[in-house]
Amino acid sequence: MTLPNFITIARFIMVPLIILAMINDEMPTAFTLFLLAGVSDGLDGFIARHFDQKSELGAWLDPIADKFLLVSVFVMLGWLGALPEWLVIFTVSRDAMIVGAVVLSSLLGKPVAMRPLLVSKANTLLQIVLLVLVLADLAGFAQLDAIVGWMIYAVAGLTIASASAYLVSWLRHMAGDDQAD
């Protein structure tokens, strides 16, 4: 097993620990573990690229670990009332739509190559920033209510834009109109 894959698997293990810390109202611990998971994501990618340790397993595990982390923390923060339920529904539904589209296209014999769109990268970045801000606020490290309020709407807008862009791309692919992409 490569070092990046080991780091990615460690990130999978961190997710239940983060959620457990949140359930037990140990927000400084949840915040620290979330930051550690984020650093580990950057580290495994850096090692894979710069030390020629890319693998097919890692190409699959890394984005799954990222989604597992983000979706789990979004759902938990929604359950705790720290994020609006509608935002949690938007973010989780977008991810479910993307996974469903990939599975459906494969089942129909038209597998789609997964390429993150720029709007999706921006959306993921804003989601991460929002989660860091909310966790920092809950941990008592800073009063960030005003910034969090604005970030909620920015994440919602980018989530809708990203879901729409993926849907259009997928529909083009399924219709056979994606040769120019």
C-alpha cells in the first residue's frame, strides 16, 4: 500500500472520531480533527504527485474520503442546528445526484469520466471554509456568526450552480453531445 493510500484510509477513520467529538460536544477536538483531515487530504495528494505514488485505488479512495468527511460533518452540523437544514439538503442532494448520475450512466453502458468542474472546485473550497468557520465558532475560538451567515448563502449558490453544471454536462454526455468537451 502506498503512503498516500494509507493517509487517505486514516482520513476515513478520522470521520467517525470527528462526529463522535461533535456528539459529545467536544468542539475543539472536532475542529482540530477536521483541520487534520484537511491537511491529510493535501498531504496525500502532494506525496502522490511529487513522489510518483499515484494509484488507481487512491484515485477512487481520495474523493470518496473527501465526500464522506464533508457530507458527514454537514449532516451533523445540520442535526446540531449549527447549519440550516435546507443547506444540508442542498449539499447532500448535489452529491447524491452526481453519484447517481455516474452509476446510472455506467449501468446504461455510457460510463462518464469524472472530471471536477471549476465551479465544483470552488464549491468544495467554500464548503470546507464554511465548515471550518462553523466548527471554529462552536469550539469558541472566534465569533464568526456574520461571516457564517454570508458563507451559507455563498455555499448554497455555488452548490446550485455546481449541480446545474454537472447535470448539463451529464445530459450532454448521455445524448452523445460531449465529443467537443
